[in-house]
Amino acid sequence: MPPADLGPEGLALWHRLAPEIARFGLLHGEGAGLLAEYCRLSVTWRGVHEAALREGEALQSPRARGGNARLKELLRLNRRLLALGDRLGMSPLARARLGVR
């Protein structure tokens, strides 16, 4: 059961991903919380990315002169999403590590 606080986008993502995560046997206990966090962060990532595009902000390297706070935030979110995805078996390698097919 998805958490009530996901909002429409997060809830849609939950319903898209949950059946596959459940098939792996990972949608119980901690797995449900990880999926909820993945959904929340995905919605946040999309919002930051769309805001940058809407405002015409160049997503240049964060190491460039002056840096780019939005790109830094996108990269931080992306790293967290990848880590959560690994724990949820969202790639073939992650599934192999978890021993699921």
C-alpha cells in the first residue's frame, strides 16, 4: 500500500513500479519505505530539472566558474535515486546481487 503523502505524480510512479518490486519479493517492510522515498525523490528531481529548463538555465558543470546549484542538486538526487534503485533491484546487476530474477 503506498503512503498517503506521495501526491499524484509519486503515486502514479508507485503504481507503475510496485508490481515489479513486489515480484522480486522486495515490497515489504523496508522495501516499501525505499520505494516511497524513490518516488518522492523522482518527483523532486523532475521538478528541479523542469524548473531549470523553464528558466533557460544552462546545466553546466558544477565545477565551472560560479558553479551551478541546480545541477549540483540534480546530481545529488540522481546519486540517491541510483542507490535506492540498486536496493530495490531496478537493474539486472542489482537483481543479481540481491539474488532475484
